[in-house]
Amino acid sequence: MNVLLAEVAQAAQRLADAGVPSPRFDAEELAAYVHGVKRGELHSVADSEFDARYWEAVARREAREPLQHITGRAFFRYLELQVGPGVFVPRPETESVVGWAIDAVRAMDVAEPLIVDLCTGSGAIALALAQEVPRSRVHAVELSEKALEWARKNIEGSKVQLEHGDALAAFPELNGQVDLVISNPPYIPLTEWEYVQPEARDHDPELALFSGEDGLDTIRGIERTAHRAAAAGRRRRDRARGLAGGPGSVDLQGGRRLGRRRRPPRPEQPAPLHDCPQGDAMMSVAGAGPGVRGSSPGRRQHDCPQGDAMMARVNCTHGAAAAHSLEVS
Ligand SMILES: C[S@@+](CC[C@H](N)C(=O)[O-])C[C@H]1O[C@@H](n2cnc3c(N)ncnc32)[C@H](O)[C@@H]1O
């Protein structure tokens, strides 16, 4: 074993003792970052090249500073994002939300889908959708000026249109035109503060985490934004006026929808979406957990027993949807 791998093993033990949830991974990631190699190349670092700054990085992680703040980068789907103090570190759980959103947009079969990311933070969701949904037009909004600075860095050179502002009042010019609204907003009840993991509580911005007594303040507002932005509302009005698309043209819930179809209609498929039988705040946990999952008895947030895609509904009973499909019927 070379020196670096031996140090990594020791560091992993120290991180485990400090309660870091993924000690081995973090120890390796820090070693790779300090030595400028990929994790899979750690064995190739010569003993003479061992860099003692590794132990400084390990000490910071031991003090529960987020790994991504130490390395300055976060990986999200196919992206490498710049992150640091002042911006929420994108979570792996949110990658699934983006996956569901991509499926929802594909099912809509719209030529140039118009997508809005509310509360964009580092820009992770907006950028991933811009990258992975061909011909999409993606708009993003963020309230925090500090977070916006990070988003600007990440979004530079992409096709995402970034705005500074309140998601609750955002994009009036897009009313009735948006095919998909997606959001990973703040959603932790203020009363849950003590249960949040130190990486999130002490390093993610408060505005990114907490949202009123029950955690749902921002979500309630976002739902209103989603309803006014939704193209489905326009389509419904057009249907009422007899302007709807041709036969066989259906939305996610089986309602008829307007044109912009590129491929021949497919047979209607049952939507993989469902209302959550357990009530409120499903998405708060499923969307992107900043470390509160299952941490507090009696909390209203929960994992949905029916699995995925819960959140892709505007008309869910709890008004909490991280990836609202706006094909409402
Ligand atoms: C949980 S973070 C998620 C960031 C990013 N969407 C992600 O998934 O990585 C929530 C973000 O919402 C922003 N935010 C909170 N309230 C907002 C509002 N009313 N309008 C716009 N952004 C808001 C916060 O500053 C923070 O960046």
C-alpha cells in the first residue's frame, strides 16, 4: 500500500469517529482533490508526492464542514458545479427529481418545452434540464444574492435564463405558457432546526432550508406560481373555446391537449403518478433532504410508501411537489 492509501484509511476512521455519514468516500474524495487526481487514481500517487495539506482538509471535514465546500465543487447528474458558502449544496436525491421531470417532459411530447426552475440555488436543476432535454427553454429564479452569484458562475455559457427575484412573483410574462415547473424549495419547519445535520444547519443558508412554522410557506406560494404559469391552464381555456388539439392528443392525466406534437400520438399510458396516502409534505423529504429524513418522531414529512413520482402533480392533496408537472387536467 502506498503512503497516500494508508493515510486515506486513517482519515476514513477519523471521519467515521466524527459521525461523517460516508467516511471512506469523503476521505478518498479529499485525497483526490488535494492531489489533483481522480479517486480511481489514488494508488498512482507516488509516496514522495504525498501532500500534507490532506490532513488540513480532513480536519475541516471532521468538523463537519461539507465536503463540497472544501473541494469547491459538487457533482450533479452530468454536471460539475461550483459551490461554497452562501449557496445550497445540491443533493443526490434531487437528481432523481430531475429524472422524473425529464420523463414528464418526454411524455408531454412538446417540441420546445418551456421549463421553469423556481429557487434555483446553484442552478443545478435548471442546468441539468437544459443539458438533458433537447430544445428546451429553461428559466430559473433565485432570491438570495449570494446564491445568485454562484448560479451565475455555473450558468455562464449555458442557455439557462437566470433571474434575481422571488419565486412567488416570478415570470409573469410566461403565464399560461410553461410546460413544466420544477422546484426544490426550502421546506424544513423552523421547529425541526435541532434535527438537521450539522453540514446543512451550519453551512447551507437558512433561506435554503427553513420555511415557516410548518415548513410549507414557500411551497404554498410556489404552487400558486405554478398554477398561473402552467400551459395546461391555457390549454384548458383553449379547449373550452374549442381550440384544442386533434383527437388522441392527451396530457399526463388523460385530458386532451394542444398541438406542438412532433411524433404521431401514442396510445394513452397510465400516468405513474399518484396522490400520497399519508398526507402532507411528501416532497419535502423526497425532493432533496438536507439531512432531516426520519430524524424526528411525529414529523409530518415522510417517505412515500408508494415509491417514486409522487411529486410530479400539481393537484396533489398536500400542495407540495418538488417536480410539478403542469399538465393538470
Ligand atoms: C433547498 S435550496 C435548493 C437549491 C437548488 N434548487 C437545489 O436543488 O440544489 C432552496 C433555494 O431556494 C432559494 N429561495 C428561498 N426562498 C425563495 C423565494 N421566495 N424565491 C426564490 N428563491 C428562494 C434559497 O435561497 C435556496 O437557494
